[in-house]
Amino acid sequence: MTPRFAPGQRVRVRPVWPEALGRLHLRTPHYLRGQAGVIERCLGRFPNPEDLAFRRPAAERDLYHVLFDQRAIWPEAAPGDTLLVEIFEHWLEAADAQA
């Protein structure tokens, strides 16, 4: 299966809050929800840890390295500082998608 996102593509972390539905094992940091970043690379397909934590069947999903400008997240960061985070595809949308 071909990954949905390619290196260099701008994406946004979906601004969803599944913990409000009782799903409490989340791998995506709260501070990144709604933030835009750039795909560095696809790391491959892995079972979804959000399901594995509850011993549910876990479909494989693409996992990406996503690069963020730290100043967009923390204004006190130094210019040029970046943050590289591993994020599963179901948490990402194209950056031009409506939130």
C-alpha cells in the first residue's frame, strides 16, 4: 500500500480529542493538535498502538516523521529550532484541509 503523504508535503495534525470518547492511550501529543508540519519520511507500516494498548485487533497504519517549527508551538523557542515527531497517518490531514 502506498503511503498517503510524501516527503516535503505539508500536513496538519488533526485537531481531534478522542480521549473525550474514552480512548485514553494516545500517541499524539496534545500540543501538536492543529499544528502544521512537513513530512520528512514514511517509516513504514506498524500496528496501531492505540488499539494494541487495549488488546484490540490493530490494523497496520503508516507512521511518519513530521518536522515542526518549534516557534509555532512554543513562541520562546529560538529561530530555526525544529521538532521531529513520529505520528501515525490517521492523525494527519493535508495542511490545506479545513479544520
